[in-house]
Amino acid sequence: MKAELEQTSDTAKATSEIQKVDFVWMNGELVGWEEAKVPVMSHGLHYGTGVFEGIRGYGYGENLYIFRLREHFERLLESARICDIECNYAPQELERACLELIRANKMRQDCYIRPIIFVGFSGINLGFINYPVNTAIVAFPFSQYFSKAGLDVCVSSWTRLYDPVTPPMAKICGNYVNSVFAKRDAAKNGYDEAIMLNSTGKVSEATGENIFVVRDDELVTPSLGSSILKGLTRDTILLLADELGIRAVEREVARSELYTANEIFLTGTAAGIAPVLSVDKRRVGNGKVGPITERLAKVYFDLVVGRETFGHKQWVTKVY
Ligand SMILES: Cc1ncc(COP(=O)(O)O)c(C=O)c1O
């Protein structure tokens, strides 16, 4: 056991403890952190019947900037529709609730915002007909997901779940068991992250990030049919690449392309733009962060902290 833990990657060891805040938004009102509790027999807890989002707020200067707030709530409600979970709130209402919560907590530092809609307490019927649905938003201080500037990743032995099983296109609570399996094995084997292949053996995504591969100055990312979440960071990078004159394509990606890539990086709200330096202990390119990754990461960071808009002012919500 000790030897196993010693092998665990730095990233896995990085603390991810959540710092308590004063208020949580729950079913239409602000409640104290300790009051935000749910019954142990909540359907969502037992069966994974919930959907969630991950949103980032970036403290910059005196203000806090939230990236693509509206799109995150739209995706949340789309995920709920896919799960046949009825939520009584419109995206605009959830957006207002989120801002109210952040202001009530006087949050100005980098933070992570976690909205969740889940089936509540009523019974054990898997069909959850007429069961209550809870909606909550939690926001807490957060700086970085990966503790390293360059990642050592592996290809997981776990297959990415796919649409006829439970759709990876939706952020369904239960889906994340698939990611957890892959992530834990990777961490125990000393890797920072796992890349999963889909049911046809093509590259899908990492456990909580999309993947981009640079080959011959072309940026390639698995297409939407590759069993991936339609990441908002992925979408942002595809648009920025186009605007910066970097050729970007969405297509199927073979595992072997990971071993011959010039550059690889992962994208996600929590992870940002995370360069990959090795895959299965094989060096990516020259083993250093590549120029295209570096360029896109800089533009992305300037954008999310509200330093530059690059013509996308609507993507950034200023809280104060
Ligand atoms: C499985 C999975 N893929 C990709 C992503 C990246 O999506 P986004 O850029 O919208 O955060 C996430 C994070 O939400 C994820 O959980």
C-alpha cells in the first residue's frame, strides 16, 4: 500500500480540499454551508441521477470574471433534458442565482462554481416519476486542477462510455464513474491523467478534459462523434485557433497519432490549457511545451481573466 501511494503522481497528491464558504444557493434561496444538506436516500446519490457543470471565476485586479457563464447553464439544462430530469429554472435565472451567490460570499479570488441538478428523496424506484428535483450552486476558492505545468499521461485500459450506454455529451453524475476508474488507475501508476479510447478504439478524451494534438502545424481534436463532452474550452480553442490563423480540424484520432504528435494539450474549465509532455512514457515532440500550445494558452488566459476580449466580450461576465 505504501509503495503504491509513493508512486502516485504529484498531480493526484495535489490537495483538492474544498474550502467552506458562507452560503450555498439551494432551490431558490441562499442557505448557510452547514444547512445545505440532502437526505442520505436521495435518488441522485444512489443512482447517479443528476447533472452538473464546472464553471470558473478568475480574480483579476479588483474584479472577478466568469467565463462563458450563459453557455455553462445552457449545457447544464441540456444535460438535464438528456436525463429526462425536469428543472424549473431557466438559464438566465440560474445565471442570476450564481451571481447573487458569489456576491453574498464576497468572492473575488479565483474560484470554481459547481451547479448541480439532481433527483431528490422520495423512494427507490429507478424511474423516479414525480420525485422532487433539487437544484443547487456551490462556489468555492480554487486555483488550479493540475499541480504541474506539463503532464505525463497514459492511455487508459478503460473504454470511454458511449452514447447508447449513457451519453458522454451530457455531464451526468453517474457518467463520472467511468472517468474515476481511469483517473485512479492513472494516478496509482504515477501518471497525471488518463486518455480514454472510445468503443471503436479511437481517441476520445481525458477524464475531465478534451484533447488536442498538433501534427505538422495542424491542430486536431476528436470529433463530436468520438464519445466526448462538447467542451466549452474546446469550443473556445477551436474558434481562437481559426482567428489566429492556425488550421484546426475535428476528426477521428488514432491512438498511434498520440505517439507521433509534435504537441499535445488538454482543455477544460478546471484544467485550462494543460500541455502533455509524455504519453505512455513516450516523449511528445521534444518533451517541452510546444509553440502552438504556448500561444493558445496565453491568448486563452488573457481572455478568461478579462485582460483582453479578442472580440469575445460576451464570453466574460464581470461580477462587480
Ligand atoms: C469528461 C469531460 N470532458 C471534457 C471536459 C471539458 O469541458 P469544458 O471545457 O466545458 O470544461 C470536461 C469538463 O467539464 C469533462 O468532464
